[in-house]
Amino acid sequence: MARGSTAFAEAFTQALALNLWQWQWQKAQELKQTPSLSVHQAEFKPWQASTSIPDTGILVLSSPKGTGKTKAIVERIHTSDRVIALGHRIALMRNLCDRMGLDYRSDLDEFRGQALNASGLTHRVGLCVDSLGRINPEEFRDGIVVIDEFMQVLRHLLLSNTCDKDGKRAFLLARFQAVIQAAKLIILADADAADIGINYIRNLRNQPTAIYLIQNTYRPQSFPVKFLQNTKEDPIIDQILQDLTTGKRIFIATDSIGASEALEEVINQSKQAKNGLLINSKTSSNPKQRAFITNPNQEISHYDWVIATPSLTTGVSIEVPHIDVVYGLFYGVITDADAAQALNRVRDNVPRVVWCTKQGTNFHKLSTSTNPNIICYQLKTKIDMTAALLRHSLGFSDLLGKELTEQLWQDSPHIQTFAQLVAQTNQSLWSLRDRLQARLESEGSQVTLETLESEADQRSPESK
């Protein structure tokens, strides 16, 4: 204030918006690990930058979206005899296996528990973490474990309903730990690499393990974003139909299966574009969808529009010019990080139009807290109550005694990571729209905020 009101007004105008400042501060706290090697590469090629990258331990590749992390992994593993790649979506793992020269485990024959391809026994496979029971970790001892987009994969393993189906999560976690412990080298890649995931993998090793972090400081040119502030999604749907009417080719990312099906129906009823493709968990195994997921750069030319849910959002890139506009409709099922990933499936620098609900809905059923300590306490309370109920029901006072449950709690490498991931997810969902806007701005997008009228609003008497 010593410089006067004019200086204060200038400083106030130049200051970051609160939501952007909060997001940037929280983002800076996620990865505190000191880089072992820093590069500045538009196309991520760390092996050309150094010849001393280790072939044992934990290798972390932190590089922005669209810089070629998967290509770098392919270059590292193509001569290795024992490789296992782990992911969290079937269609995407098939795609990654094709790109990495691996066999997708569920597509292979089996003899006495061992995987067979057309050439015989193979130890170069990929699979979803849901299917870890199909492999013997000892068969991959001293091999390479690859987890591309590892933060999403770990979140799926520890939090998803599918990994908890029929109470199998405990088994999957034990098998996952066995795979991690057997590996000679673990490659973790993610544009959003974070200490939460890195430390979890290190703790699972149960032995001193060196971490080698390669960080790419390059920031690619991002795209212009029209970020709609409307409460409902009607205006963005009207704009989708208008673009199709004028012959524009569009890609639509959404986080809702129901919304994807409704959008397909609206577009088909409008008869504005004949050739379209819907990719969600219900359709991803169909021939056209599988062909697109396997070779998107070739298949995209067949379509005027594509609608994709998270069945496509990770690991598949459309790198050829074809799409004119990318739309994002997010109803609160996924985090801001996953929504940003969805908008990046099309690599071309074309406009994005985004609508996002103000607050998410897919909070964890255990807790909506953003404090890991509170979540740990709530989880422990639930476990203690379950143990007490079992002791009472079965009549064994020493069954699952307090000393045993306390020891299990302290020794588990999974509990703290679970609580941290739940807190991180909840934090994103509580202010989803603001965080997505802040993330896009921080990643270099030119974000313009707009509020549009829908055709229904324009027709209503109130709008006159």
C-alpha cells in the first residue's frame, strides 16, 4: 500500500485466481522426489540423454502428456525376455500390448498355468490388475514390470469396485506385491507422477530400492478451451449438433456411460452425421471399437464423430489431423486429472469445448473427507467393529484380537496409500469444475469462460 492504490490495483489484477493458486500449490507438493536426470525434450527420449540410467530398481518417467512416454518405454523393453505390463482397462491394455510388442494375457492359450502364443511359451505379457490371479509372479522373476499411467492404475487397484468384487482385493494386493518384489526393474510412467505412488511401490519391495526419477521439463503448446459455466449441459449439446450440421468432425469425451448412450441417441435422431462410433465399457469389445482402439490413427478417418468414456481415455492417442473440435462433458464420475487426460486423447491443437459439473458425485463410500488421517481412523474403526462382531458371533474372544489387528495395521503397506488416494480423489471431486479449469490453465491451455443459452432457453417466455 506504500506505493498507492494504483499499484495495489495492478498487483491485484495480475494475481492468480485463488482456485488456480491452490491447484498449483497442491500440484507442487505431489512430487517432491529429487530428479536423478532432468531433460527438456518435445519428444521424450531419455535413453539418448544419458547412458547411465540403471537397469535395476524403480525407474520413474515423469513427462507431460503427448511427449511420447509409451514410445520411450517400448525402446527400453523391446529386447527383454521377461516383461509384464499392468493396467486398469481391458481395451487399453490390448492397445498398449500392441504398441509394446507384448501379448495380452487373456488372449493367450494356457498350458499348466503358463501362457502360450503362436510361437510357444511367452513371458512378455500385459494384463489388467483385476486379472493378476492369472499369472505366477515367479515366472517373471528378475524381469521388468511396466506400469504406464501408474497413478491411475494404483487408484484402480486400491479403490475401484471391480477390484473388490467378491472380496478379491486382498488377494490382488498380495499378488501385486509379489510381482513387484520379484521384478529386477520397475518402470513407472505418468504425466502426473506423485510421491504417493512412488513410495507405495518402494514400500512394497520390502527391501532398500533405489529410485531413479527422469523428469521432462518441456511443456508442449496446449489448445484453446471454451469452458462453459452453465449449470446444465444443454447448451453444449446444442453446440455439438450445430457443429455436426456444418460438417465439423468432432470427438466427445465423457465420464458417464449413460450420458454417452444418450448423446449417441440425440445425434442419431438429429440425422446430422451418419458415421459415428460409441466407445464405452459395453461396446469396447465390439469389432469396430476394438479396431479403433488398436489403430486409432487409421480408423478415425472413417468417422464424423466419436464418443468415448474412460474406456478410451488413457493410453490411446489420435495423432493425425482429422478432428475439428473436441468436446468434454463431465458429470462428476472422474477426477480433474482423468478429465484432462480425456481431453488429450486428440493430440492435434484444435479447440476444446468443456462443460463440467461444479461438484463431483463419485466420492468413496467409506469417507468424503480430504484428510488422510481421518480416513485412516474411519477405516480402522470399521475394521475394529467388524472384528468385534466376528468375535461375538463365533464365540471366540481371542479371534482377530486387538494385538493382531494392530500389528496388521502397522505392517500393511497398503493402508496409508489407500487413505492418501481417497483424500486426493475426494479433494478433486469437492471442487471439480474449479480444479479442472485450474489444471487446464496450468498445463498451458488458453481458457475462456463462457455462459451460453440453450435453444430451449431461447424459446422459453422467460428468455424474451
